[in-house]
Amino acid sequence: MGNIAYPIEFGQLRAGIEADDEVNYYDICNMPLEIHFEIGEIEFQPSREGLSYTKRTINALLARMRNVKQEIFNNVKAQSDAIDNVWDKVKFLNTMKDQLCMNDAATACLKKLPENVKSDYYSTDVRVLETEMKNFNIRVSAYKMSSYASTLTQISQFTHKTYGDPEKLTIDSPFRTK
């Protein structure tokens, strides 16, 4: 575009964006980001003072923004895949959820974790069965982490509160409710 920076007016793009993606594209529009186009890919106002938001320009902008979104996802996924420990991976992904444009990528990665990891918008629970922890000589029913705190819940044998499905706990477990 001749080395001229044109701001992207998000309001002009809204018609081409699905409602659930609106926040991500808004964040991308407001990032300190340069998106380069070849001459002729997008159209300008006759005065050359701004972009002309024709269907062609909107489609070109949205296509590049989808590429940016995919790159963000690939980056978060690669960093997440490099972490072997599930607990550390969950901590990393929850940190990413709070970063500009990273929420959807981190949430998608959290959904692909094993079924003992449950995540919603506000928190992520990593459930660990007592039988899986017996080799560590501790009795743990759950790890709980939100974006505000990380806690390890350790239940003594005198506590009869059960986290998760009591049928999945072992028969001889002191945590099993009857």
C-alpha cells in the first residue's frame, strides 16, 4: 500500500464477522500490528485518506485477520504442547486466557486436554483420582486453579466430602460417600 498506515475501522467490518468472533477481531484491530497488502488487494477512498470498505476490501481484511488469529492459535498451541506436566500446562493456558487476543486459542487448547481437566470461562479444575496419586503417598481429590489463585485441595481421611464422581473412587477409599 505504498508504506502508508491506515487504521482499520472495526465498525466497518462487523457485517462480515460472526457474533462469537467479534471480540477477537476487535482485539486484532486494536493491536499494534502491521498487516501488509499488495497493491490492488484493497481499495482506498478517492482522497487516499482512508480505506474504502467495499466488499473486496472487507474480505481481504477479514482473510488477513483470520490468518493472524490462526497464527496466534498455532503459537499458543506450540507453547502448550511443549509443556509435559498437565498442571503447568493448565497454569500456562489460564495465563494466556487473560492476554489480548489469546483467550480463544487458550480455551481451545484447554478443551483438548484430558477429560479430567474441566474448564469454563472463570476457572479450570484438574481432577486427580486418589488411585492415581497413591504412588505419591498423598491423598488428593482435586487441584483447583482460577485466574486469581492456585490451590491444592488435600482431604484428610476424616473428611467425607467427595469431589467428582464418587463411583470412580476406589472401594477402600475413606473419601467414598455411601
